[in-house]
Amino acid sequence: MTKVTVLGGIEVYIRNYPSGQLIRGMDNPGSISMKFAGSGLETVEGLCKEEETDVCFCAAVGNDAAGRAAKAEVAAFGANEEGIITIEGADTAVSQEIFNIVNDLEFAFSNYDIYEKIQKRMIERILPLIKTSDIISADTTMPLEILEYIRDECRDTLLMLDVVSEKTAAKAKKICGSFEIVKADRQAAEVLSGMEILSQEQLEKAAAEIMKYGMKKLFITLGSGGIYHRQKNEWATLHIDPGKAVPDRREISARLIMGCAQGLSPRETAEKAIKE
């Protein structure tokens, strides 16, 4: 049984589609869908589908209906929700998108304030649980202070930093060299390297620049383009064969984590991540 702890984001994601033309100042009938999302939750969902995994999720929710439902959702996946912190007086993170009649995005709203309210003392309670993990995946939704705390307190555990967006990649620059493994998508890799990535040559130059931070293994996910992996002087891009389905990011994140935890080489890990 592989024990994995994921520290990351969870949010309520709401999408609105009007049944007619949007009219300001009026009640606009239409369809509204709501689900739980977030980088951390999606990784947990993917991990719970893997065999022989014991998954613990560390996140933050408000003491509201959404927060209570979020914990139930995590438990329903089969993960341990003991690491989810309830912060009094805070709202569970939420993002909302409103589309127009031709399905173009008209408005978007979000509230991620709760992430910045996470403090070290809140993590201390669950630190013994976290330290029993074979691997810890911390994503850059977490405040820099928390990422540094996990790095300092869990030095004997395999650590992966998941750089989940361009917006949080600047934060990751300050700490990514302290993690043995770093995962990023192409856009985040551009921020980490300070280089544009539009070709294989640019990808290799950018990856070499990122490795200068000091991590041992680097994975750059390229969507339908596959996965680039690098360790020391060994690197390659594994492409997804035309006509084959592209695994979604939940599956890719989970498989990369599991491959690293199982001691597979970067190439073997990347192969595992993009398998059908």
C-alpha cells in the first residue's frame, strides 16, 4: 500500500448557461451546474482510482455548507479527509463562470481568500499523519509559508511540488529547488524558466534552465503533446500516439505521483502517466 498525502486546493465550481440573451438587472433563466474542483481535489480523485493507495488530503474549507459537503465528497472518493482544515469565519473557495447564449464566457468571479488564511499552527495538528507518507505532493495553491514549512518538517519524505498555474509559478521560483521532484505544465514552465516554449528546442532550453534551481527530477506536462521528463543529463519528450486518448490531468498527476513513489525512473514514470 502506497501512502500519499496531497496538499492543495479545493473549491466550488459553478457554471451558468442562460436560455436566452443575457439581460442586465434581470433574472436570467438558464441552467446552473455546480461541482467540487480544484487542483488538489482533482489529484486526490485520480489517486483514489489507482490500486493500492492510501490517500490523505490536506486542504482548507470554511465552516459553511460548502465546506461540510467538500469533506463528504473527499470521503466518498475513499480518501482520508482528516487533513482538511475548517477555518472559522472564512468562505470555502469558489469560482463562477457565466456564459452567454453562444457559449462564450461573459463574466467570471472567484474567491480564493481562504488559501491565504492557512497557518503553520493549523498544519501542526496533522503533521504526524503527513509524515507517515511515502510521498507528499504539495501544490502551489498553498501559501509560500506552508510550502516552506512542509519542506522543513518533512525532509525525510519524498517531496513533489506541483506548480499548478502561471499565477502561482512566481511563488514556486522561491522554493522549487528545495523539492526533489517538480511538475509543471508548459505555461508554468515558461514562468519558471523565463523563456517562451513554442518548440522542442525551446522546451529543452527552458527545462535546462529550470533544473538550475536544484530539483532532481522535472516533469513538464504538454497536454496532447505528451510529457517531458528530465533528470541530470537524461531527458526526453514522450509523445502520445495519434488517435489515442489523452489522459486528463487528474490521471496524469496521480500516475506521476505513484510512479515517483514506486521508485520508477523518470521515463518509466512518464510512460505510466500517459498510458491508456
